[in-house]
Amino acid sequence: MTDDTESLSRLPAQGNGSITLRPYQLEALNAIDDADRRGVRRMLAVLPTGTGKTIMFGELLRRRGGRALVLAHRDELIHQAVNNLRLINPSAQIGIVKAEQDGVDAPLVVASVQTLSRPTRLARLVPHFGTVVVDEAHHSTAQSYRAILDRVGAFADGGPLTIGVTATPERTDDGELRDVWEDIVYRTELVDMILAGYLADLRAIQVRLDANLDAVHTRAGDLAVNELDEALRAANAPAHTVTAYEQYAAGRKALVFTPSVQSAHDMACAFVAAGYPAESLDGRTVASERAKILDRFRSGETQVVCNCAVLTEGFDEPSIACVIIARPTKSRPLYAQMIGRGTRLSPGKTDCLVLDLVGSTSRHELVTAATLFNVNPTSIRDNSVAVAVARNRKVREQHEAEGRLVAQTVDLFRRRALNWVQADPTRYVLTIAGGLIVLRTSNLATWRVEHVSRDQSTVVAQGLDLGYAQGVGEDFARRRGAGTLVNPDAAWRRYPATDKQIGALQRWRIPYWAGITKGQASDLLAAAVGRTA
């Protein structure tokens, strides 16, 4: 580490004034700094999907300075990395290496692994980098990654500081991450991010199919796709999936994962036949059509998207409120990636419902939401993962303290959603003491967080997806002790509206009704003010 790069633990949470880092992001940066000082050169940082991995490593690169390389394997991940790097450091000179783009000589290179690993491209790469970041680092055992890391000297003495970031530091094939990475220097779990309010809570329901999976073989650590597909088709999985959706998740925007291209198409057809706007996509879907499908999904024109092995990584749509696992799996990393598509925050979204399609088996250990979080399946059917895990932790702590289990009622920790009000399709408003938090967008893709008070409007952060912007706004509100005011379940919201509120509604010419409550009046006024903010 160079002399002009101070210890990260001594640097402020606010880097360049555009965004304030979250506590766990600072902890990750501090852990990387500590490991660097201990002489660890190839390290992993593990953060769940939706918690801002690219913002964390973007801030790391800004602080370290010098020439840097970022490796990613999907177009979406490359675009996310570039956008967040520019958000953290607008003056950064970024070169993109992907397809015909060849910015290999830039001070900060963001590269497609598939493109850069080609011999002709790799030969042109000048390997003088001070920092290398590998996004979705669980793929790093592949030969394409190894070739690049060898080229830049990552395995040599005195090589660049090399950081891998991933949500799933496990593999089910023969690749060994320990062959690439020396140590996991920082790790935070999905459930901890849910409990802390940075990710949406989960509920899960198992949908039992009349399918015997014992005859399905295991290949590369997971169920053989062709055999699994046949078993699900024989059990009429599409029809049962639609029935389960209608019973438990009707009205929710849903993302469906299937084992094959044909099953993705069959699922979409079954939803359409039942009256739900649905589409399918897979690896063969051309980029332009794929973009149109996902745009319709984001806007709500399409309610259900069924996919095969395409949207497990790099796809961020906070409004997804249901994930349907229609491809039983033995892989914890794959399962975590699939449900991770539904854990991003979105105003008005209380939780994400996971529908697990499972068949009978005595020889396969399938991963479900219950096994992933080590809870009883019935405990996350009507309650949430946060409640179930809190109950387990409370009992475990009591057992450890007393040396025996005692049956009693315990108070459960519930992460309460804050009361966001949609002012219009481009604005969400959260009322806090002394003003408003406003989420604003002009393109429905990137959002700005503003603190609006009587005298001024201050930009808190910008260029974020909706889920991360909501989290930044809620962090801002909580730092000002606004929990009671913005809690949608607060007792004051049920009291009759005050004369002052009624007068304000009349002045703003906002229609209201007899018996309107304080909470309802507050929401109407917040929406009206938000439209003019």
C-alpha cells in the first residue's frame, strides 16, 4: 500500500460527497485494509445480493488510487460497475473492454472476462495494475479468469492487491475457490441484512408436486437438467405453478426460474392462458428483445417473467415481490442467487414471497428457503424469515445462557417497513421531522435521494437503483430518529385526523372522506407536497 493511501479505518464514511457508505460497507473496507497490512494479497469479501458490492469496491478503488482492473462476466454487471464507479468518482477515466470496445490502456479498466481472456486481447494487456477486483468471484476458478489473473501477476510475489466480491462463496462443481483466494476477509449474511432493514423480508411456501425425483441423477453437483425437466413436465408443473401463484401470490410481480428453455416457455404459456401477462426468455433471446421484455416487466406491463439460467446474476428489479423456484436444486449458491432477485427494497413492498416447487425424494437433499435459513418450513409460510430466524436465535441464546431449553413466549424482532407514499410514478415520499425524504427519477432506471426541508432541498445520493435509493433514504431518516413518525403501524396513525390536517387538506383542495385518520391524512398531504417538491 502506498504512503498516500491512508488506513481506511481513518477515512470518513462520506467519500466524494455523492453517497454515504453504510456501516457494513465501511466494515468491509476496513477488513480489506487490515488484510492488506497483514500481507494477504488475494482476498474475498462476501456481501449478499442487493447490498451494494459495486459501491463498496468503487469506493475502495477511489481511495487507493492508481491503475485498476475490474473483471465481470455479464453485460449487466459491466454496466453496473461502470455506473457505480462513475457515481463514486465522476472524474475517473474508465475504459471498457467488451466486444468491439477496447479501452485496455485506460487508468481504470472494466473488462468482460470472455473478451479479455481471448489470446489476442490478453497479449495487449499491460499488466501494471495496483488493484484488481473480480466481481461475482465464485466464477474465478474458470480458466478464463485464471489466464487474466496470471497475466496481471495476481499469483506472483509483489502482485496487485486482488479482491473478489461475491454473494455466494461456494461452488458445486470441481472448482476450488481456495486455489484462487487466500482468505475470506469479510462476510455478512443475507439474513443479517434483512434484519438490519437493508433487504426486503422473505416468506416461503413449498408447493408439493407429484414428482419422484429419486430417479434424477446428479451431474456437476446438481440435478441433471434434462431428467429434472422430464420429471417436472410429467408432474404438470406449469399448471400447478399457476395455481400456487393464484392462491398465494396473485397480484405480485413474479420472476420464475425453470430448468430448461422449453419449460420457461411452457410456464409463460400457462400463465398467459390463466389471464396473466407473462413472457419467457433464455440465453438465445437476442439482446434487443431481452431488453424490451425486461422493460415491460419493470413497467408492470408484464407481470410474470419466466427464465432459464439468464437472470440469476446481474439483473436488478426491486419491485419483484415473488420468486418462483420451478427448478428444484441441490446447489446453495444457485438457490441464494435465485431468491436474491427478490430481496431488494421497493417502496410499498412489504416482503418477497418465495414459492418452492419440490418433489418427493429420499436420495437428494434439495435446497429450499427453509434449509437455506435453517428454519422449519411452516415457520416461514405465514410469518417471515426475519421472525423465524429471530425466534431461533432467541431460543439458542437462551439455551446457551441457561444450559437448557425453556419453553416460553418471546418478543420477536420485526423489521418494520417505513411509510413511503407514492406521489406519482416518478416520486416516492417519506415524511420525517422537519421535512421529507424524496426519491425521484426521470427515467425509472436511476433514482435520486433528496432531503426536502422548508428552506432547501439537498441531494443525499443519486444515480442509484430504486431499492438502494430507498435504503439510503431510510438510513437518512433513522439517523434523525424518525422511526415512530414513519412507522406505518404506529398507533397515532389510527387516531382521527386533526382539525389542522383537515384544514390543510381543504387548502390543498385534496378530496378526503368522513372518518379519515391521522395516518391517511398524513399520506394524502405527503403525496401532494411530494408532487411539488
